[in-house]
Amino acid sequence: MRALRNAGLAFGALVVGSVLFCAVFAELLMPHDPFAQDLTRRLLPPFWLEGHDPAHLLGTDQLGRDYLSRLILGARISMLIGITAVIVSGVIGITIGVVGGFFGGRVDDVVMFIITTRLAIPLILVALAVVSLIGSSLTVVVLTLGLLLWDRFAVVARTTTMQVRTLDYVSAAWAAGCSRAWILGREVLPNILSPLAVVATLEMALAILLEAVLSFLGLGVPPPLPSWGLMISEGKEYMFFDPWVIFVPGITLFVLVMGINLLGDGLRDMVGASQVR
Amino acid sequence: MSAARGTALLQVRNLRISFGSLAAVRGADLTIYRGETHCVVGESGCGKSVTALAVMGLLARNAVREADRLVFDGQDLLRLSESQLSRLRGDRMAMIFQEPMTSLNPAYTVGSQMAEVYRRHRGGSRAEALDRAEDLLAKCRVTSPRLRLGQYPHQLSGGLRQRVMIAMALMCDPELLVADEPTTALDVTVQAQILRLLMDLQRDLGLALMLITHDLGVVARMAHRVSVMYAGEVVESAPAEHLFGNPTHPYTRGLLACVPVPGKVRRDQPLGAIPGVVPRIGPRFEGCAFRDRCGQARPDCARTVAWQANGEHGYRCVLPPDWTGPASLAA
Amino acid sequence: MLLFLFRRTALAVLVALTVLTFAFVLTRLAGDLAIVIAGPEARAEDVEAIRRAYGLDRPVVIQFFDWAWRAATGDFGESFFFRERVSTLIRQRLPVTLTLGVVGIGIALVVAIPLGILAALHENTWIDRAVGLVAMVGQALPSFWLALLLMLFFGLQLGWLPISGTGSWEHYVMPGIVLSFSAIPALMRLTRAGMIDAMSSDYIRTARAKGLSRSSIVLKHALRNAAMPVVSISAVQLGFMLGGSIVIETVFALHGIGFLAWESISKNDFPTVQAVVLLFAVIYIVLTLIADVANAVLDPRLRAS
């Protein structure tokens, strides 16, 4: 069982590592210009199908752009969105959660109210509306997701802060006359970091999935940028004749999200952050 | 009841139970006779509860149970499948537990939980089963039993819940009732009432009662026969009057010295105590487990010690029955 | 109990009012609504006319209270795009979305509870791990992609199910399956954890001591206690699901509220967008309220206090 779990962690790390590598070194790895159209060579099949072109390993899309190159640049978009959205939502959520958990009482009531309200707001719908109203761009998508995805950070930060606050050594620090800021920074924060790291992986996976959903519905990353969700959306017109056009970006998206979740699961077992579900 | 009082109902020979590298019971022998109260006494962790659970076939999945003989009324329990065993449990052998607060299912009424046993083993309508439940609650001295049938466990006090557990165990007229420290979790006054109840029920219904306890006062009041367990072994077994009149194993003597008996103990003398703790025993342990705490330990205590029997009184020690001297090491 | 009901309801109303405000502010994010409505080619007089026609020339606070008061009474005004009362649109579309939600949560429960029980009874064995892996796969599958795959396989390859539309019950099978995937992992893990907890409890030992059958022990005694949180969480999950129906309804062209939302968003139809945001939020708030109350009623220990 332990071996299986470690295999999951290793697989997750491998997937996330390679996608990150593609994202960072996209320019070096892309065999073609991902935006260069060639209408004479459109919808070429990938290497495992008959009639493929060795120059285009994963074929070409409906405008004749190299699929592999677009997939590699898409990795950059996914990772960029995933990481930035987690940073934005992490800052918001952790602040809200720690404040509620640390001060308790009325403050905590307000925090709980804010979290409850956030959960009542339909996520995808509001994200779509915001992007539609302000206009779609990478920045808008990142900020919208970041501003909406902080709820789990807040919930976990709040519960763990409450737990840490009642620990003996924190009480001892109070008794020793340490200031609030000192206790927050030196005692509380370091102790709630490991469960929050697990939340970060979950939220990163969610942000990547949501970006794909927004792009799929045409209100995410604007074309011609090759978001994987957008690639699936553009491909769905052709999927009945060339199903591989949705298989390829779909599988990469699925494997990446799976990898991040496995990494998070492994992390949870390692740090014993059972508070996070 | 088929057979008369005094014939063996349950026979356990060389029962061994282990949890991974921990040997919880290492070759325990036990014979329980029809219509008798048999107390199994010992410190916590000596394997007495595990023995009771093993008899019922209720051990946790990670436990390994082996025995030379485990026979209930002529039926070899070791050969029964889980489903055959479940036909016996609750019907001919029943059990009550230490924790009345959590032993009843919070989601169902007392009546439905009691009726369920009867209908599983005896069939019949729900109304019949509820009538029987009402009778038994009354017999267990529960006030307004009809009302209790519709109540949920959380509405009852601990003592009341234990009475419900007892009544539920008696639904199918079992021959053997196993009671695992049934009063430990209760208030002292309630303890006395529950023990009185068990005593009366045992006598009136002709039950064989296997009572697990660490309280020698309880043993003295209730037992027909006593087995003393230490570190997974039965170290002494005898009819109650023999055991109290003539305790032989050093551990039994040490244990009895810890009990204040009015008239025997003088105020100015300290009460006995056995220094040290029950050792954790691995699977390959040999010899007497009490030797490290024993005042009479000898080199041959490290070898396998034979069971000495004198009629119905037996013990596992190298010493003769009439030895004298300190039972345990001085503190 | 009464106090709990009162406090819980008051909280729900307060949250609903906050969301109401949020829905109003949301549509003001774009700046001047009149320009957006009039379109890029409109002349200044047209914009001015629209501003007056929709009452956008009044102070924002007045606009808000006017809108909020009407919204609270179920009047969301007229849709810019559909030229119909928004409340009529919602009444027409709601049955589709509710059917989809009920089918989705139904499939999710039917799959998740047995899998959760199976994993719990075989805790830490390969069966448990396999079930956990299934949950993880379900969580990682992008719903819209899964929808397309099902369309390709069951719709095109096998020809078993219709690919889009609302005509018959068959139209709800694939969307229901896709929607259920979002709730299965959470419900399954919860069932598993609850069952593991219940199976190691004292009352299960009692049930075994009573000689009850294995099925009675697992299904009657353990599941009853493990199911209580699952029931309440499934109400919450249904709320999330309805919010997620926008993706599935769009893919399968199911003309429910989700599809309406997508249409109105892409057509800048603000009254409809506001109404739908509010509707989904209120459904969620009501479902969580029901879940909490149901939990209190189902659990005999909570009922008494």
C-alpha cells in the first residue's frame, strides 16, 4: 500500500515537473511557431494515425497550426493561471481564515459569514459574467479565479489556526508576554503552512480546470492563445470526424490535474494534514 | 434448559490470541459450568476482555485466534463459519459490555434494537418481540418499560442503558451470558444495583455467567468459580471459597493483599501493593510472566511452568500449595 | 431546537440579501450599462434614450433599492435579449435544470454510497485503493471533455443516446452522468470515512454480539449513522451541481437555466444574468438550510436539544 502511495506521489511529481518544464522552456521545446497557420495542411492526424506528417508529431489543428507546439505553449498558460490564481486566492483566504481563527468571537462570526456568502455565489456563472463584462484577457481570468477560489484556504486556515492557538506552547508564549504579531508570525503561521500547502495543490488543480471551462465556453483566455480548454472548444466542431483533436488536449489536461491531485495527496500523507479534505 | 447445573457448558483449552507482535492471550484454559457464575479477574491488559471476545467470536479483524479446544455445548466453535456462529450469538450466548453509553445504536429506539435480536433468532411478529422486550425490561427493574421501548438511547441514563443491554442480551433465553466489566463505567450506587440484578437473574434463569472484572469485591460477592489471569495466562482457577480460603499462586496472594477486608485489615497497616507493571509479552516469551515481580522467583521460573491441579483447584506455579513468605517484591 | 431553526434561517436570509447586493454590483462592473446595451454603433441620443428607458439616469442607490425590492417580490424586469419577462423565462427553463440536478445527484448517490461502503469494509486493501483512484480520476476529469467523450462514444459510436436537446428522458442520461461526476468523489469519501467510523464503534460490536446478519450490521446499523452527513452534504453538492449545470447544459444544448445563463451572459442581457446569479445562490442557500435542518431532525440526539 505504501509503495502504491509513493508511486502516486512520484507520478504526480513527474507530471507536474514535466509540465512546469514545458511551461518554462516552451520557446526551446516548440518545434514550430504555434501561431503560424497553413490552411493547406489543416487537421493533419497525429503520429499514431495513418496519413500523419513526421514534421507534426501531434498533427495540426483546423487552421493548420502545429498541435504539439500549441500544447506546449498551453502548458505555460495552465501553469501561469494555476500558480497565480493560487497566490491571489491564498493571500485572501489565509488572511481571512487566520483573522477569524486567531481572534475568534465576533470577528470570527463575520469571517464565517463572509465564507458562507462566498460559497453561496455560483462560481462558474459569476466568473463567466465578470470576464464577459470586463472583457477576456489572461489577467482578468487570473484575477477573477483568484478572487473567487479562496474559500477552502479560508476554511482550513481558520480551523488550523484555532487548533494551533490552543496548543500549550502558544499559551506559553502568551503568558510570556509576546505580542500578537509575534505569535501570529512565529507560532501560528509556520504551523498552519503544511495543511495550506495541500490546499494550494487542490486549488491549483481547480483553477486550471476552471480556466479550461471558461476558455471552453469562449469566455476565458482569448484566441489565438492556445489554452487547452480553448483547443478542445475549437476542436469540438471537428471531433465527429477527427476525434483526436479533442483527445490530445483533453488527456493532457486530465493528466496534469490528476498529477497535481496525486502530488497533493502524497503531500497530505507526508505532512499528516488530515484537516484538509 | 436441557442439562442440569454443574455440567460443562463452555470449554476453552490453550487459547492463544495475538495482535501482530503482541501476544494478548498465551494458552488460557477455562471451563464454565451451567448455571454458575464464573468470574475472570485480573489487572487491565491481562487478556481477560480479549478472552471474552474470543469466546464470542468478536475479535477485531487484525487479531489471530488459535486454540486446541473451544467447545460450547458440544459444538466446536473453531469449526463454525462466521454465519453459523452468528446464529449462536445473541441466541444461546449473549454478551454485555463495559460502555453502556456507546454500546447502543444512537439511531434506533430501545424497542427496535431489542425486538431485532428476537426476530433474528426466533422469528415472530414485531408486536410479539416488543411484548417480550417489555417483560424483560420489567424483569431488569426498568420503570415504565412500555415507555422505554419508544425512547432513544441518549434519553436514558448510563445505568438504565446497561439494564437495557442486559434485557436485550436475555431476549432469546441464552445459556451463557458474558459480561465484560459491566459496571466499570457506572456510578458506585448504580454499580451495586446492576450487580445485584445480574446475581438475581443468574440465579432465577439458571444462567451460566462469565463475569469479567478487576474488582475482587465483586468476585467475593458473586462468584461460584474464579479464574485469575495474569499477562495472558490463567494463573489460578478454583471454586470461589477455595480461592479466597487458600490462594496459592503468588500473584493471587498479592492481589488479595491489595483488597481491604473489613475486620481483617488494620488501620495502621499499609494496604498491599504489587510493585511493577504487567509486562508486554512477545510471541516467543517463555516461563512465568510474573517472575519479575514475584517475591518467590527462582531460576526455573524462566522455563515453561506446569499446571498443578488438586481436585478443582489448579494453579500455574513451581511452588507447593502450602508455601509461605512474601508474595511480591517489596516496593 | 427552535432557537437553532431561527438563527439558521436568519443567517440564510442575511446571506441571501448579501448575494442580492452582490448581483447588483456585479452588473455595474462594466461601467455605463447604457453604452453596453446600445451597442458600439449607437449614437449619443440612442444611448441617452436607453438610459432613460431603463431608469439608468437615476442615482445608483435608488436603482439598487428599486431593483432589490422588485427582485425580492420575484420581478426581475424584462430581458433585453429575449424581449420577455425574466420571471417567465426562468419558469420555463427551471424544470429542465431541476430534472438534470435530481438525475445527477441520484446517479452520484447510487454510485458513491456503495463504493464508499465497499472501500470502508476493505479499508487499506487494494480494493480501498482502487476505489480511491476512481474518485481521484472522477475529480480530475474536465466535465466538458467527459461530456464530449460520452457524446462520441454513446451518441456517435454506439448510437444509444441522443447527443443534444430536451425531448425525452434519454436526453438527461449523459448530462446526468457528467454532472454526477462532480459530486461522486466527495460523497464517496464521506461515506467511506463515516462507515469506517461506524464499523469500529461499540454499537456495531453490540450488533455483532446480537448475532445479526452481516447485511443487517452493515446496511441497517452502520450505514444509518454514516449516512446522516452524506445526506446533508448531498444537498450542498446538489447546490454546487446546479451552479455547474451551465457547462453541461451548454455542451448538450439542454435548454435549462444554465443554458439561459450562458446565452444571457454572451448577449449582455443584464436583467437575466442578475436573476440567474441570484436564483442559483438562493437555491444553494435553501438547500444548505434544508440540509442543516434535516440533519437536526434525522439525528435523534440533536432533535431533543
